[in-house]
Amino acid sequence: MAFALGLMFSIGFHEFGHFFWARKFGMRVPQFFVGFGPTVFSRRFGETEFGIKGIPLGGYIRIVGMIPPAEENESKRATRMRSFIAEVRGQALNDVLPTDGDRVFYKKPWWQRIIVMFAGPFHNLVLAVLFFTIVLTAFGIPATTTTISAIPECVLPATAAVRECPDDAPPSPAAAAGIEAGDTIVAIDGRPVSTTPDTGQDDEVSGWEQVQEAIRESIGSPIVLTVEREEDGAVRELDLTVTPIANEVYVDSDGDGEADGTETVGYMGVAAASAYVRQPVTAVPGFIGEYTARAVDRLVEIPERVPALFRAAFLGEERDPLGPIGVVGVGRISGEVFSLERFTGTEKISLFFQLLAGMNLVLFLFNLVPIYPLDGGHVAGALYEKARATVARLRGRPDPGPFDIARLMPVAYVVAGLFLVLSALLFIADIVNPILIAG
């Protein structure tokens, strides 16, 4: 429910960006709705009907005159495509009243139309920045510390067929050395380790990275770990000698999140505890920049991941955790997190804001794709119109007038159709084969 409300607010704020600037520039806006499908609630204020529809998967405002009249030199030959465009144009122009005058969209200057269409995605960007700032500065991001959270019962190589410990599996070197969960590593061979947690957001070497490096490079060689352990309310230091053994681990050499081989490294057998570390405001731009780069990569990869999504939805194939996920799936993950006791209240609220921030950033990027009927398509059309007018002026020719976006309606229907198919596929996959975070 919380995520659904956050989604509706994000959609409404997006549409408000269009609405505010459309009214600011004197355009007539007869409708402002959040959602699609049957109307749940509506009320008219002034000349605009505001309302909520039953399916919270989008929203729209209706600006009068989005499609201009036919150009004078438009061919009159009757074809199926021209008849279709003429029908769409006629439906749009039926909204124009004799009293509208210059209040229609197509009569406004190109730069005003760009502002109106860009304002919606920009509002999503504003929310993304706001939510990410809250996450980083108020809650922080997970960071790996030098405190031990768990010690595996045995040693298993990455290539092991099963992940359960057999009876003849050797104990981990950490367990043999007497290291316990809750111990904090403060020095290696007498050299203090850094107290900086590993957030992955800066170039400073963290304490856990120092521990990992020492273990990986010490196959068969004993090292002395100085740990702090709390006993009976007091903290004392212990020097424990551990001898890392050779173990095979997966390697992700190109950083794409997928293993592409294995290597033999030193292994001690400990899992590091995580803690949330608050970040300064100055860390927000860099964090958003990295998140945006990953989001763009994911959007570009969607076409090549659709076959796997189809197989997961209809053939029972395992769902790719890095593949596309729909609104239903994100809502399920949000609800799952809030129901799990292993997540603290801080972690739950932080993840909730992260989901909303990520969703708004994706809405910003997706809506700016220069394809009609997306907002980016309208922006591209206005820019093309300005470029065309500039070229005509330089050549001493009259202004050709508004760009006839009705000619792109066939493209709009194809794009809308593909989007509906993808949305339906995501919906089915999120229901029958969801991505889960709980084991």
C-alpha cells in the first residue's frame, strides 16, 4: 500500500509538472488524471477536471491542440494511412473551442512547448534527487565493516555442486583459530587496520579491503589477527593466529555482475557485518551519477532480456534477478521487505525510499527517449520545428509552421503497443515467477 501511494504521488507530481507550465503559458487543460481505466473519483475546479482512475500505472493531462491542423501542402490522395492520420487529427481538433484562440498547444512558441513536455520528467528527477538525498544523508548506505557477522561451518570451493557441508569437510581456518561472530578485527600482524567502512563509493582503502587482501595473499602462511571481543560487558583484545587455505572463488573481471571464471586465493572463512553509514550531501551527485549509468545500461538491455523474461513467464525458467521488473514486482519486493523481521525499521524505510528514488529516475530517463508518444518525442518534435524554421529563414523562405506530429501517430501506436506487450509480460512474470529476496 505504501509503495502504491508513493507511485501515485510520483505520477501525480509528474503530471503536475506538465499542468503547471501549460497553465503558466496560457494553454487550456480540460483534464488531469492519475491512473488509467475506470474513473474512481473526479471533481472539476475551474476549467479542469481532476481525478483518479482505477489502474495506478500511469497518468495524463489533456492539453487542447496537441495536434495541429493539416499543412496546406499535405497530399490529398486517399490512402489508409492518411485516412488514419486524418481521423486522429480530427478527434484532437474536436477539443478546440472557438473561444480557445491562441490557447492551443500547437500555437505556442517552440520553447514553451519544450518546457511543458520536459517539466513532467524533470519532476521525476527532482523526486529522485530528493529521495536519494534522504537515503544517503538520513539513513546512509550499507557498508562492510571489520566486525565478523558469521563463520561458515566448513570450507566449500566455488565449484562445489552442493552448498551443504558434508561430514568430511574441513572446518574453516577462522573457526579453527577461535574467531567468533561479533569479533572486530583491529590489526593484522600488529598493523592497525583502517576504521573506514567499505561503502564502495570512494577510493579510500577500507578496513575490510585490507583484511581481504591480507587473507588472499597468505595461502598457507599464518597471520596474526588482533580482534576486539566483548565479554561480560567488557571489551578485550585477543591475538589469534590463523592460516588461510587455498580456495577457488568466482571472478567477475569485467564488472558486469556475472562470473566469468575462478581463481585460487587465500581463504579464512568469515562473513563481514554491514552497517549503515551516513553520507555527506556532497556524495549525492556522484551516487546519482553511478546509479543513472547503471539504469541507462539496464534500459538499453531490455530488448535483449525480453526472450528470457518470456521463458520465465511461460516456460518456468528461472527468473533473472538482474532482468527487468514491473511495478507489481517492485511492489511485491517492497511488501516482502516490510514483512521480514531480519530487516530493521531503518533498513525498511531506507529501501522504500531507494525503490521510489530508482523508479522516479527510470521514469525520468524513459520519458525522455525521443520517440513519440513519450515526452521526449514531443521535445524532439519542437526542436525539429525550430531547426526547420531556422533553415527556412536562412534560405529566405517563409516559416513552415508547426511540425505536424500527427504524421508520427503510426509510430506512436507501434510504440504504445510494444510498451503494452512489455507491461503485460512483466505483469505475468511478476505474478507467476516473481523475483524474491527472501530464501
